[in-house]
Amino acid sequence: MNENLPSRTKNLSVEELGRMAQILKLLAHPQRLKIIDLLETSGEAPVHDLMARLKLPQAATSTHLTLMRRVGLVESERRGKEVWYRLGDRRSLAILNCMRAKKGA
């Protein structure tokens, strides 16, 4: 075991590791990463705007957002007839930024 690892990464419970794996599985999809990217840029956006920017039908966009909301990656708020989304767990940005850095390497 690498002794240089920060202590907070040691001794994670199986439950914690399972949650992390679930989030990583959800992020292993290009459209979901794009949603994170779009919400980072805009701060928040209504579903119809995300649909247009992703060039996906409503059903596909809603499915991605529902899965992401269930694990806390995004949060939603109803405003009149529209549902607006924003980032829920900002750690997803750290994952996206790691991949951006790797792309530039």
C-alpha cells in the first residue's frame, strides 16, 4: 500500500466504495459528462435548453437527468411548467477536470 496516500482515502467502507462506483458508472457516459460540462458553464438550465444543446430527444435527456439526480450529481427545481437543473455534487467537476487535464497531456 502506498503510504503517501492521504489518510481520508484509507479504510473506506464497502458502502462508500459502492456509492463511488455507482457515480463513476453514471459518469462513464459522454452525454452525462456533457450535462456536467453544460451545467458548470451555465450554472443552471431548464430541461428544454439541455435537450437542445445535447441534441437529444426529451425522453433520453430526462432519463440521463433522472439517473444523475438519484445519486445527487444534479439537483432539480420546478419553476412554473419548467424543471431547472444545477450541479448537486461538485466533485463531478473534479472528475471532469482530471479528464480535461489528461486530454491536454
